[in-house]
Amino acid sequence: MSLSTPQSQLDEDRDRIVDSNDDEVLFCDEDEETAPQTTDILQTETAGATETEVWKVIIVDDEPSVHRATQLALKNFRFEDKPLSFYSAYSAEEAKQLISIDHPDTTFILLDVVMETNDAGLRVVRYIREELKNQHVRIILRTGHPGEAPEESVIVNYDINDYKLKVELTRQRMVTTAIAALRSYRDIITIEKQKQELTQALEHLQQTQNQLEEYAYMLEMKVAERTVALEKANQELYLLANLDGLTGVANRRCFDEYWQKQWQLLAEQQQPLSLILIDIDYFKNYNDRYGHQAGDECLQIVARTISNVLKRPTDLVARYGGEEFAIALPNTPLAGAQQIVQAIASEIGKLNLEHTHSPISNHITLSLGISCTIPNPNTSWKSAIAIADKALYQAKEDGRNRYCVFGEPSMPLVP
């Protein structure tokens, strides 16, 4: 019988097999074999090849002839340009040592079922799969006693990859079995490698993500810091733009903007809007007598006193000129504005700020003009300011230290 390999039964992997021995190899029944003369582990490696350049194969059988026949059948076999390297064991214990300690990277095992016991090979299968957790090696069971290990029962109950009867193993079938086992092992290793690479890639991605999250956190913190700094800078700009640098109350620009907004709002609501203009009496004389530094301190005290009198958040006091202050009182009728005037005069009187160069008093006094109107959207917001200014002028003309509502007689202030 010819053992030439039919090309129609092998794929491109088999095309790489180099073979010069076409003699048929048959395994005879184990009952006809003589007992082995030694139990030493036999190793046959390809000369000059390293472990990474060969496919490792373990032959486990208590019959030496089986080892010889197997190696003869696969003597010149190559798969993907790599030869086989054979390692022989003649008992289950020797097989366990080879696969667990010496050669855990074995590609496939040709394993006899019946050796020192009827189930020795099956015990090796369970040892490999369950104890060693080795799922890579391909396990091919071979038996000369099929009655001891029925094929269907073994395949169902044991994690093996093939089951062969020794009497059926010709060289052609041995080659086919080897190719199938090597191809399966190669694919498993490839998948395992790809899994490892994927795991490494995922770990790298996770590391990158962690770095990005850390960077994003740091960036967020920097943005928060910059935001705080920007808000602080904006606040400082706001203060510079809207507050009087000397007294700390609103400046003329801020007052005008606020007055316009309240004028429009209360025109829609048809509610009263009151304005008080305040002038420190004979303040030039005060500066001439006590000096400009004292004059600045006086302005600060007066501004602070006025601010303390105002209780509502909508009320606004501003430095309107050199020694002039303006108070906006939204939703305040004339009577309410007059009460504010009297409260301010009372608090200023309590300060008892000396002013010996005032023709009307030995202490700081104020003159005040009041306007109160329900804003008209068709009337300029400046009109109420002009009315309050005229009332202030009238209070000065009438002797100062008094307040005036435009169109009415001025009234002296009661300290």
C-alpha cells in the first residue's frame, strides 16, 4: 500500500510538510507487544534546533514499539517550516513530570489510555486540564483496548481533542492528526497572544485615560484658579469703574446707570422714585482750615454715615461731585425721602465734627435737595436730577443746614 499524501485531503499547511519515507506504519495490538525493557524517559530532538524552533510532542505509552513507530511515521514531518521534537514517557507519572515541569509548552500529546492501570491515561487528562489548568496542549488519546475506554464515553467525559485506535493509525492518518493538532494549537496560541495584546492595549488605553483624566482634572483646577483670578480682576475692575476711590461709595458713573435703570423700571410699574442731593456746607473753608487730608477723612466719614442710614439693598448712595452726594430711593414716596433726610442729619449731628470756619455752625452741617416723581417713559431721567439740584440750590440760598423740596419752602434740619 502506498503512503503518498493525497493533495486533495490536505490544505496549504500540509504543503509545507517535507517527507521522504512513504512506507506504511501500522500499530499492532498491544497484546502482541513485549513489555518495555526500561522506564526511562526517552527524548528525541531535532539536531541543532532550539526549543522555540520546534513543535514539542510528548508520546505517552508503555509500549516502546509505539514510540518508535510514531517517531518513524513523523520523522521528516515539518509544519510551518518547523520540525517536531519528541519526548517519551512510559507511565502516567512520567507524563505528568514532562508536561508540568520539563515541557509545559508542549503542542500535543499522543496519550495511551491503558498503561499501569486501565485508566492511567484518563487520569493524566484530568491532571493536565484540572490541576495544571493547561488548556493549550492538544490531547490525542490512543488505545489498543477500545473496550476499556469507549470512544463516545471518553469524548463526552474528558477534555480531549481526538480519539484514535492504534490499529487504525497509518502514517497518513498520523500526519493528518499531527497537522490538525498543530493547527489547533497554533490558533489557540495566536488567539491567546492576541488576547494578551488586547489586554495590554486596554491597559494602555486605561492608563492613557487615567492620564487624560488627571490632565483634565489639573486643567480644570487651573481653569478654576484662573476663573477665580479673573473674577477677582473683574471685581477689581468693577470697583474701579463703579466705586469712588476715596469714600468707597458708588461714583457718578455708577449712579447715572443705576438711576436710568430705576427710571425705566418704575416707569413701567408706575411707582415713585425719590432723589436726595446732599452738599457739605462750606467744605472749601473746611479744607482751607484743616487741610485736604482732613477734608478727605471728613468725606469718608460722611459717606459712611449716609450708607449706614440706608437699610434697603435697592437704596444707593454715590459721591456725585467734590463734596456732593446723591441718594437714589426706588419705591419711596416724598414722606419716606424726608424721613431719610432727617435721619441723616441726626446721625451727622451726633458725630460732632468740628468746623470752626463755618459761618453757620461750629460743626459740619449739610444742605439737601429732594425730588420725588413717578417716572414717565416719555420724560428724560435727567429731569428729576435737575429738580433735586434746584431744590438743593434753594436750601443753600435759604441759609444752608436745611433741606428743600422743589416748589416748597425749605425746612431747617433738626439735629
